[in-house]
Amino acid sequence: MAGRDFLQIPGPTNIPERVLRAMDRTMIDHRGASFRNLLLGLMPRLKALFGTEPGTPVLFAGTGTAGLEAALVNTLSPGDRVLVYVIGYFSQVYARMAERMGLDVQRVELPWGEGISGDDLESRLRNDKEQRIKAVLAIHNETSTGVKTDIPAVRGAMDRARHPALLIVDSISGLGCLDLRFDEWGVDVAIAGSQKGLMLPPGLALLCVSDKALKAGQSAKLPRYYFDWSAMIEQNRKGLFPYTPATSLLFGLDEGLNLLFEEGLDRVFARHARLAEGLRRAVRAWNLPLVAKRPELASDTVSAIRAPDGLDADKVIDLAASRFHVALGGGLGPLQGRAFRIGHLGALNAVEVLAIAGAVEMVLGSLKVPIDLGRGVAAAQSWFLSSNGTEPV
């Protein structure tokens, strides 16, 4: 075919040429000086990306899910109680993981599309008179529903309740796209994956760990070997890994961080907010609702869009792929067949968002959805022009 395929799922995201070229090199001795220089050069920039000075970055070869498991096994013991707000598919996965590990999971099931209420959390923690809850598991950006969590509000609720629980934050589809202030927001463990905002292939789990979480790890009793972060941290400080690292991905991470800091993190976050709003304006022009129940909950990295009544959303995804060479994300769990998702994160600009909006309009038109072709694209164009001034789009 002429042209290229468009990958607009919520991850893996598009990989910039500079990152691809950085990974396209021969292996080096992972116990030699070159590797030590590479790893030790990554750590200060990872701290800056997480928004921490005293926090400790930890890298595992594995996906974001591996990072989620590492956060639990290094801080908790069998039978410990954890509080999980289930607001979508991936927060549900985290609750199930904790249950499988023998933790006492207190689930708060909310309608998909809702977010975490600080007032509700404060009330639950105040009622935990014996302080049995050892950790609050929050998801920074629920990829299945396109809902973001106000992490400062979560921390504020914990502080008002004077509760000592750890705050463990899944920022797999947030880090590198959304503002994350590890120290300022009082996060104890933050987890990310390489295949989202860091613009890499899957295969690296990235964590940042507070001193409080490290101290909890000294008495944690859940079994761990591969995911033992004490061994990883000890070796990382020397520029080493306790086992064979994902060297090619570390080459890519080095260049991905270069791209982020060259642009400037504030500009990266503003770009994602601007692109997300442009896409949302297109969706409104199509008269389709987001899964996110209120505008302030809408994610800046992925939009989950409800299909019109009577239309199987999977047909949107299938036609986009087969006819227009555009990969969209499907609905997960109860949203399967009822919603489709558009990822707008990582290496992306306004022109690409316009292309995706145009493709989705053609898909909807082909499926006889009553929309005016070009209306959504025009709404996004107007936003991009008015919101950028003379800045590059």
C-alpha cells in the first residue's frame, strides 16, 4: 500500500526515528564501563521525569504489569489490606493481582467512566480506626475508560485522615505525557511502562520508590526474587543489573529521555492537553459521548468514545483497520462492542490528530452514522489554530 499505517491505540505508541536508530546497534558488555555510563546517566533524568529528588528509580525488564507486581511484593505481606478503586479494566486487573497474591483487597466498585472521590477516600480511611489498610492503589490514568485521577486530591484525602497507608500509583499511561510530581504529591510508589509516553517498544517496567516504601520493604513478606527491588537498587547504584538487562531498550530510553527534555516537560504536558482537547472537540462535533462521565475526568492520553446506539463498536475498529489502515483501541470488559478508543500520546502532533479524526469520520460515514463529514476535523482545526497562536502545531 502507499503511505503508512496509523497506530492510534493507547499503547504501544509510535516510536520516533531517533529512538529506533538508538536501539539499532550491537550489544555491549552489560558489566563493562560503557553500560555503567549508560545506566548511571539515565538515573538523574528518570528522577526529573518522575518529579523527585530523594525517590529511587528502579528498572525491571518486563511490562508495566511487571512493575505493578513489583510494587506489591516489595511493600506488603500476605493478608495485608489494600484499598482499590475499581474504575475500569486496568484498576480491576490490579485488584485481581492483589487478591491472587493473598492480600485482603477492599474494592470500591464505581461505574466505569467515574473517577476517585477524595471525600469518599477520606471517609473510608477515617473509618479504618485500626489502620489495617496498608496501601491505597490508585490509577493515574485509566486507559480503558479514558479517565484520569486527581492524585493530589487522593493524597490530600489521605493526609486529612492522618492515615499512614502507602500511596501506590499506576502511571503506566501517564508518565511522560501527564504531569507527575512524585515528591510534591506524596506518592510512595509510581509505576510506568516503556511503551507509552516514553515512546519505546514494550519491555521495560519503570518504578520510582519513596524512602517510606523502601522501609516498608524491609518487613514485607510477600515472596519475591526477580522483582526484589533491594537487589536491583544495590546493583543499579554501581551501574549494573543483578541479571541480564534489556540493553537495547535502555539505549532507546536514553534517546527517548533526550527527546522529552529537549522539548521540555512542561511543553510535553501542554502538547498532550492541547491534542486531547482537539480530539474531544471532534468527538463532540460527531455527537458521540465519551465514556468519561464529566469533562474534568477526561484523559489527555486516550479518549474512550461510546458508539452510537445500535452500532457494534467493533465494526468501527475492524473497518478502520481493513479499509483505512488505522489501528484503534477496542472496548474492554463491559465496554467491548460499546466503545472504541483513540490513543493520543507519545510522539504525536496536531496534523496526525486531524488525520485520525478524518479517518474516523470516514469510518462512521461508511457505517451510515449520521454525521457531517469534515465537521469534526473542522472543530479540531479551529481549536488547534486558536490555542497555538504562532507556536508549531
